[in-house]
Amino acid sequence: MAPVYGKPFLCYLLDRLADAGVTHVVLATGHLHEHIESYFHDGYKGIKVSFSNESTPLFTGGAIVKAAKLIESEDFLVLNGDTLFDINLPALCDFHRSRKAHLSVALRDVPETSRYGAVECTEGAITAFREKEQSSGAGCINGGIYAISHAWLMQRTMPEKFSFEKELMQPLAGAEGFCGMRFSDYFIDIGVPEDYYRAQKEFKGLFPKDTTLFLDRDGVLNKHLVGDYVRNWGMWEWIPGAREAIATLSKQYHRLIIVSNQQGVGKGLMSQADLDDIHAHMIRDIEASGGYIDRVYTCTDLQDSGSPNRKPAIGLALQAQKDFPDIDFTRSVMIGDSLSDMQFARNAGMRAVYLTKNNPVPVQVQDYTDLLYPNLSEFCK
């Protein structure tokens, strides 16, 4: 959970898994596990997230075996939570299956193996793992990503606590069909302070920050009127902390865009002039608090109109992109409090943040949501 360039290191690993098409991740947790669970809940970017918590440390082997009990696939991947090896994960999986291997390891060539230990590999077959004290100079190391046969692992008799590397991989190398695939991709282990600080600098180029923030209005900025619409400025009530949050977010994002369905106009309960007046007052309040909004886009069409501008359709996002060509949906975030907001984000290729207001999250919403926060103020934090 250590923050790197604005978000937990673990998020970068899950981002890569999401890009590779992974649909289920089991996080093996221990000390302070509640912080990880409260951050990811049970899903992230369309990935189902489960937790395998250790009340006492089980070491790497015990942790992997316990987590594997929550997995149903024939093969699965194992990654270290403090290492980013930015490889082609589908390529490793294909290699693993083609070799019919029990265990396949992503290998990395480094100029000095003494920090990591070395791996001896001939024509894709691993013959030995060497300890750190037995290694020096340039060579091949274990990159910390494994593809494992589920059945092979679960049929082995191992103690509850054991080292996967020292008590399973090392003794069985050369006899159990272990394979290694070399990669030259970016590699960093933030387990030592100097590399943790190095990650802060290098991730700026590798993972550009989100630049555009899209926001729903009702329930995000102002209190949502159940069964009614904010028909004039007198009916508007700011959610506590929302204006201050916008002021903070204005310093963190290049653009802030509001996208809002407002069918109260379409129903004749208010005029377009009424809606414009509300937004003029809203923007004045935001600016007085030190924030800004680039533009407000609304769809006044009725829910059953089939309008391409009504969320979850992305017409409003496309309008914003036309007006501001620098907007990149892949570097954008959408914050809302409804299913249509989350679907809008998914349809446009944005990250989706759902504001729970401390209420249970509907199951259908979870399928489209990347992150959950109680309110806009907590998102800022």
C-alpha cells in the first residue's frame, strides 16, 4: 500500500493484471490487512478481489497454498506485492501451457545477482536456483512472477508454513519440469528505500497521472433530492466539504468537467434558463472557494428517449473532448453516485469512482466500479 506517484504501489500491479484480462485476484494479506481490504473492497477495474488473510505469518509457500484454495482455474499467476516486473503476462501464460510445466518463472537478466540470487536456465528449463551468497556478477534472476499448475501444487504435501523458494523451488529444480522465460522489461523492487524513492521518479514517465476529472452533480456536489429536482438555486444544498474538495482537486487535475442528466427540464418542471442560473451560482461558489470547473454539460432528455447524450451513453464526454481536445479518456476519472455514472465511465474507458455515502454498494454497481469512497472529501484524501 506504500504510495508511489500518487497511488498505492499495489494499484499498478492490479492495473497490469486488468490490462492482461485477469478477472480474479486473491490478495494474500497479514499485518494491517484491514487497510488493504477497506481500499479495494471486493473489486478493482472489473477484477473480482478476494482476500486470503494470515492470522500468523505462513511464509511465501504457506501463503500461496492458502490463497490457491480460493482459485478454481487450472493454472494461476503469483506476483510479489512489492515488485513490478512489467512483462507480457499472456505470453508467460502461453509459454507455461505450451511447455506443460508445473511451474514457470519470469526471469530477468541483471548486471549483479548478489542482491537477488541467480537462476540457471538452459533452453527454457530451469536447472538450479542459487542463493544470494552463492551469486555474483551478471546473470539471470527470479523476477518474482510465477505461473503454477493448480493441481500439481495442491497435491503436494507441504507443512503449513514453508518458504516456496527455499523448500519447494530450490530442491525440485531440474526434476519437476520447472521452466523459465526471459524478459527484458522494466523491473523494480521497492523493498529497499533507495528503490522505493527511485520508483517515485521513474513512475512519472511510466505511468502518467490522470489529467481530467469528470463529476456527476446531484449526490456528488449537492444533496440529491429523492423524487424531486433542484429546480432553482434556493433548493440547492451543498454537501459538506464538497466546495473545499473541488478547490483541492482543481490543483491536482488539468480539467474538471461536470456531466449531469437533468430530465427535470425535459419534464417541464424547470426551464433551461433555470438550470443555467443554478450552474452560474454553483460555479461562483466554487470559484469563491478557490476552485474551478472548466464546463458543465447536461442532458435534459427523458430517461426513455434513447438519447446518445444521456448517461450511461457517452455523448456528454464526447462533447467535452471536442471542446477540449487534450482530454484523454484513458487518463480520466469519473466520480458519481449511481449505476449510470459507473457505466458511463466504463463505456468511455475512464476509471470509475463510486461515492457510497456510507451506504451498502449495490451488486450491479460493483461490477463497474474501480474505487469506493464515502464522499468527495474522502476521495481527496
